[in-house]
Amino acid sequence: MINEKAVIFDMDGTLLNSLKDIAICSNIVLDEFNLPVHQLEDYKNFVGGGIQVLIENCTPKDISEELFFKILERFKEVYEMGVQNETKPYEGIYDLLKQLHEKEIKMGILSNKIHEFTVKYYEKFFHDINMQEVHGQKKNIPKKPDPTAAKLIAKNFDISCDNILFVGDSDVDIKTAKNAGMIAVGVSWGFRGTKELIENGADYIVKTPQDILKLLE
């Protein structure tokens, strides 16, 4: 379907099922500050916009700015301590990446997770997969759904945006793909579900990682 082959993946909810650890770390911090904690299902709608949006979504709206940033910094500390025992690749993801690697298809990761954490998770789970580009949220580059980072990856790939699959599990990813002029591929196994992906204009919905290979034939 595509002559020049390249794929950009979101990380959380697409490559990695990290929701439980995000919820655990968030609830640890909320409890430390005597704030209400949340159920695992709630976090499906809290994530996707980066760490600041996560904290905005899981804290009361009337807390002070000072307290907000204390919670934010504490979350970073707790998350970095390596509490993430439950995070793992979705079934079939590693095999997909190995196949893409063997086919010499250019691959990248673009996440709204803090850049250092994004790289850490890539190295932990996919260190033997050649990802040409791995990017998380950086201070000098707007986060998704702004297309700036996606377009920079395309430029580094030396492949036009309309020949790149952008694969993700949320409206943020579909909007990023659309804003960058890429092919928007939504995954049904992620945090949000297919309804949100369809409503935001996904070009394709895939039910298994192997379905992504079919789009590259």
C-alpha cells in the first residue's frame, strides 16, 4: 500500500500497557498529599496528554498552583524510582517490531511521556530493536497533537509525511497524524477504545499488531 515504509508509534497504550503503574504511582502521590485516589479505569481518560495533564486530571480543580507543582514533582520522583513492575509490551508487539526491523522499515517512537522516561522504557523493553527516532516530551518542542515533532521525525527519516503510518491509541495520536499529514492508525487494544479513534478520523483501526504489517504491504 505504501512504497516508502516508515512507522511512528505512540508508547503508552500502543506499545506498552503501562496504565496500572501510572495509576499506582499517581495514587501513591495523591495519598501522600491527602487527596482522593482514583480507580484504574479512571486513568484511561487521564493519560495521553503528558505528565502535567495527568496531574491536572487526577487532582481537585481548586488546589493551589504551589501544591499542584509539588504533586507534579513528587510524581516524577515516585515514577522514576522504578515502581513500574506491571508495565509490559502488549501481546504481539515485540514480534511486530522484530518483523519491521528485519524488513528494514524505519521506525520511531513519539510519546507525550517525559523524554527521559520514554528513552528509559525503550531501552528496557525494546533495546534490541533499531528505532531510528525515540522522542518523548521536551521543553523546546510542543507536545502532541502539535505536529512539530512528528514532522521532524519524518525529516530525519527522509520520507514524506503522507508515506508514514502514525500509530496510536487516543484522540491525541489521531490528531497528531492528521496535523502532520500522516496516515492515522488507531489501535483497538489501547486505553481509549475504537469509538474515540473513529470520531477523530482514524484512517484505519487495527485489532492486532500484525494488522499493521498488512498496511505496509
